[in-house]
Amino acid sequence: MNSFYASVEMAYQPDLKGKPVAIAGDPEKRKGIVVTSNYEARAYGVKTTMPLWQAYEKCPQLIALKPNFPRYREASKQIFSVLESVTPYVQPISIDEGYMDVTGYDGELTALQLAEWIQEKLTSELDLPCSIGIGPNKFLAKMASDMKKPLGITVLRKRELQDKLWPMPIEEMYGIGHKTAEKLKQLDMATIGDLAHKNVLTIKNLLGVNGERLHMRANGIDEREVDPEAIHDFKSIGNSQTLPYDTTELTDIHPLIKQLSSRVAERMKVKQVVAENIQIMIRYHDHKTITRSRALRDYVESEADIERLALDLFHAHWTEEPLRLLGVTVQHLTHKEEIGKQLDLFTYEQEAEKEPLYKAIEQIEDKFGKDTFVKLNHQEETPVSTSFQKDFLSERKKK
């Protein structure tokens, strides 16, 4: 989708069309960062992650709006409903992007006509613009989707790699970030074509297995299937938040870590998982960002444990320079139902004390069923404020 959040707002408020619009953290206080902006705002230099005060400097007439996540969720559900009316093989990647496999499509439309139909339907019915890439695999379709915005439709065939893909700068290749691009440029790979023609062992020595994967993609090879069930796979749960101002005050930092830990714990509860690793992300006033993680001896899931471990990690690695952003993430997740009790000298005494309770639970479950306590727990769940893009995918799992 093209500038999705801003486009949804313009669909709800047509008088915003033609005006520079941005979605940002706290427009009333002129604080926070730009989450997204429409193309009118981008023409003035307003960019994603730009501080709002800077966006106003570049575009004084900018209209900044707070995010309306329920509105975006609803719009996204309608979008994916249109896609799933064409084929069941739809893999959401985020709230506003996904893959479709139309290999088995048995309608009368060609692939190009099908893309035109989807684009027109989303525009006419939802008033939401999108760009569509058509290719023989995921990578080429993704690259094609970025080649023409807004409202673009691009076909990228393998026989067109030399003309369309290979001349592109290396940093524009999907899967290559700024740091990776710099490493590749040091070995004279300035374009995607340079990467495609480089000896694969050279790239693998530089980037490991990922280097080999990128080399294959640059040559148009991508064997990944479109998997509607991929949304069931998640390896981490995290939340981050930009501070309203750069700070070194622990009275600001500690409550934020507690808040982030609470959100992570709530999401773990919903997903019924425990974690064996915790990570802290620290972004300083100069945008330098570090992540530090710690493998854990035991599973964790409670807010108190996550907060304690996050605080320990933070104080072990913070340089006491002013902070701009903090993040807390749990990793190496396991579903509770997959965990067998592993009693050791450190937990045996605690477990033994709970033995009468376990026996009582077993008696109740024998009478009323194994899911008795799960059902009760679900009834008490409340809506969770979370990392929005990832939780959109989580919601789709429940369908």
C-alpha cells in the first residue's frame, strides 16, 4: 500500500487530499517522530522517522495527525479480504503488504489484468492506493512493487534482470541495509548486477550464509513459497518507544523500561509463550544504536522478571549519554504447551510446595476438562497495546 496510514486518513477525511499529511507521535505537543507521510509531504522533504519539529520546519503547512490504529486495522482487513477473494494463497508480511501466489488462478484474467483489477477495486471501494509487483518469485515481485509508486504496476521477468534489476544501486536491493551495502561497496559491488556477477565464495566469506542468499536473489533465484501459515512463526516479541526528548534522567528511563516490559509480558500471555533470551535496544541522541542480549538459564514470562533483566542489561551497557529511544525484546520463544517440566535442585523445592495445588487442578480437570483454566484465563484477557505491525499478523492467526 502507498503511504498506508496517511492514505487511510485521507480516505476518511477527503478534504485532506492534495494537502501535505503526516502521521506522527504527538502532534499536539509538536513532539515525536513521523511514522509516515503522503507524497505531498514527501515533496517538501518530510520523511519517515524524522522528528516532527524538523518536519514542520521543512513544511510549515504540514497537517500532522495521531495514529488511529483501530482504523488502520479495519482497512487492512478489508484489503486482505479482497486479495483472498482471488486466491487462498495470501501471505501477509505486515499490515499493509503481502504476497499472493496466483499460479493456480483459474479465472479469465492474465496476471497483469488481475493486478489492474485488484488495484482498481482497492482504489474504487476503499479509496486506498497501492503498487503491485508481478514476478516469478517473491524477491522479484517485491523488487517490482517498489519500482513505481504510487499506483504502479510493474512486471519483472528473469529475462529482464540485465535491463531492469542489475543497474539498480546495491542499497536499493530488498534485504540489504545500510551497513551491508557499505561492506559490499568496499569489494566493488555498487550495483545489484555487481553482486550478481561476483564470485559467490567471496560474498559468503564476507556475509556468511546470508551472502549466498543475497547472491542468489540478485540472480533472480528465490525458492520460497507463498505460505499463508507463515504468520504462525514468530521468533521474538518486542516493544520500543521514542522518548519525547533526549534524556539521561533515570526517573524517565526506569518507568519506560517498566512500561515496555509490561507490554511484552502482556503479549507473551496472549501468545502463551515463554522466553529464554532478553534483549535491550538503546538509541542515543546522535542516532547511534546498540542492541545487547542475554541468554537465560530459565524460562521467563512475568513482567517483573522481564523488567529486572532488562534493567540489568541496560545499566550494564548504557554509557550515560542522552537517550532517544529504548526497546525491550524477548527471544527464543517456546509455546507453554511444548514445555515439559524440568525440575532441578533450584526449582524442586518450589514445585514440591505446589504439589497439593497440582493435585486439586488435576481433579478439577478430570471433572470439567483439560481446558478449564485456559478458558477462564482467556475470558479475563483485555485488549493489549502492542507493536502494531507484528500484532496485526498475530490477529490474523486467530481467523
